[in-house]
Amino acid sequence: MDPRGFWGRSASSWLCGLLLLAACLGFYSNVFRLIPGRRQMGESRSSTEGRPLQGQRESLPSSQDGRRVVPQGMLLETKQCSERDCPPDACRVPEVPRMVYPKAQLLQPARADVLVMTPWFAPVIWDGVFDSAILDAQFENTTVGLTIFAIKKYVAFLELFLQTAEKHFMVGHKVTYYVFTDRPGDVPRVPLGEGRQVVVLEVRSYSRWQDVSMHRMEMISNFSRRRFLHEVDYLVCVDVDMRFRDRVGVEILSPLFGTLHPGFYGAAREAFTYERRPQSQAHIPRDEGDFYYAGGFFGGSVAEVLRLTSACHQAMVVDRAHGIEAVWHDESHLNRYLLYHKPTKVLSPEYLWDEHMLQKPPFLRKLRFVAVPKNHAEIRH
């Protein structure tokens, strides 16, 4: 056998095989480029050509305020939400320092006398079901905004509210008190702790207290877009004619939370004072409803509060156009929203109570946020 003929035929076969392999690789490379995730990753890799080799460092470009700018090609490989839109408990699991605390007993629940978990796995917050030291470590770098409306005569409640908040609300954490008022000159000066401030937001007044109540959703929505999204991680929205009597801390923080109304925590859903007229945007049928939530204490991440307040405001605009006013104004719309957008935490009546109208039941170990005695008719008119 002539070795030259053998090697000639063999070389031709190898060449044909290599060409076929190259064609297949080129085909599949183009196919993978059509897949969005693969294409993005490929572009990211190709964009690294000419960059420093391993072991060398290259700093990212910086904006005018000194913050690092992430190149567009890297966006899919990094967190896709900002810290403001995606608060700490939703974006990442925070690292906590070494701590010594009692071990949780799986077969000995901390509370067996009350509901501690909703059917949609949202915890119900009672005294005894959380460790504040662990939670404080988890939310160490969190900034909380507290919105209050001191319109007309309600400005008289501000001083006591702020004084008691400094003793009991988010102690040890950064807090911004957002005071909505038509009387900025009457806002009292109260000594504040480190990292805490009062921001006065001047707004218009309304002739009826019902209008003031309903326009709260609109104002919170507007200011959330304009500044709250850029200034704080969470918003807590409460009534001003109250005082803090015990700790209210980061245990309440969650993407979206509501508070059980102290007058209806044990009532059947048929007894809830929902808006029952089908013509209203706040309507809830009699065979629906989880809880009755109080309009005087709700909140969550700024992004979620923006969605809630915007939806409630738009619903009230529609009702107004049809000559309808919900039975309990913004609270009715809040309950409708929380029925179909289940809160991720539910606060027990510990967080909203009226000692002068209700007798304290034995399962309420603490009263954290309580109503101040007042003449409603005199204050509202």
C-alpha cells in the first residue's frame, strides 16, 4: 500500500471533519446568542476584553456625587432593584453579629392564646413572639419615615406625640418625622436623638375633617414620589392624636403591614364596618374579609406604601365623580386594598388601642400606642 495515498486520503478526511465541527460550533454559538440571558452574559464577557488581568484592580466610573456607576452590561448580573424600592428584608439576608439569646423551643410556642400566623403566612405581631435584639441587628442601617397629619387644631397633639415617640418609637434607629400641617409656625421644638429629625411639610387645609382624612392618601402618595423614595427605607403612617406608651420597634417593619382595629379584632366578618354599597370602589361583599384594619396605623416599604396610597386615592377620585363617599372614608379604601393585596405582617391591637373606650383583655400584655383623651367634636370643628 502506497503510504502517500493513505496519508493523502486521511488528511482530506480530517480536514473535512474539522470544517464540519467548526460549522456546528458557529451555528450553536449564534443560537445561544439569541437567548436573552446568554446574549447579555456574552456581551458582558466580550466587554471585558482589554481590561486588567486577574490580580489587577479597575475602579468603576463614578458619578458627580462620588457613587460608583454600574456599567449597563452588568445590570442583569447584579441586584435588579434599588435599596429604596427593595428594602433590606426583601433584598438580602443581613448578617448579624455574634449574639447570645435563648433558643426558640419548637414544641413550646411563645404564644398559644392568640393567632400568630395568617393563612397566607404573614406573622401577627404580639408581645413574646419576637426577639428585639436580633431584629435590631438585622435592621441596623435602616431609615424609617413616620408620617403624621397635624391639620388645624390637631397641631395641639404634636408635642406629646413627638416626646413619646422619642422614648419608644424605633429607639436606636434613624427616623424622620414627616409632619404634614397647615400651621408650620405652630410645630413645637422637641429635643431629638442622634440620627432623628423633624421635616415640616406645609399642605392646605380642608373645611371638613372627612376631607382631611381622605386627602391623606393623596398627600402621602405625592410626597412618596417626590422625596420619600429617596430619603427613607420604610414609611409608617399613623394618627397624631395618639401617644406611644411602650416600645414600637423594627418588629413592625415589612414590605406591607396593617394593624388590627381594636374594636373588631374578635368580630365576625359580617360585623366589620366595610363599605357594603357595590357602587363604591371600596365595596367588600359580606362573605369576604380577613380582618378589619385600622386607618390610623399602616405602612411598609416606600414603594409598597406608594402603591397602596395611589390606589386608594384613585379609588376615591372615582367615587367622588359618582357622588359616593365611603362609609369610613380612607379607612374603607384601605381595607379594600389590604383584602386583595395581603399584608406581609399584621400588627396586633397592642399597636393601636383606646383605653377610654375599651377594656383591656388579658391577652394584651402591652399597650404600645394609645389614644389621647379628647373632645372629637371640638377638635374636628
